[in-house]
Amino acid sequence: MNMTLPLDEMTTVEKLEALEQIWTDLIGDAGGVPSPGWHEDELADRLERVERADSRFTDFDEAKARIRSTLR
């Protein structure tokens, strides 16, 4: 299927609504897209770092605040 959206005629809100519909649809079939092999390697590496206590976890609100402060 070849579909073209009139992006130059759409408002930002309309574009975001279209993205939301696409993401919602994709989430419903998440198993239909195979994960790349490097994902498993990355997850194993992260688990190993957690087990060695080499990882530091941050509260989500704290992380957002830290990121925002670096963007100013």
C-alpha cells in the first residue's frame, strides 16, 4: 500500500494525532516486529552492570529535571 499524507497542509496537532494513531496500532501488534539481535546483547550488558552494582538509577522526575537543566 502506498499512501501519501498532505503533510504540508496538516497542522502540527493533526500530524501528532496521526502519529498517535500509528503508534497505537503498532503497539497492538508489537510481536509482529522482530527485535534486532543487538537489543538482546544490550539488555544482557545492562543486566550484568546492574548485578555488579555498576549502574545508577534515577527517579524519572529527577532525570527529566536534570536533562532540562542541561538544555537551558
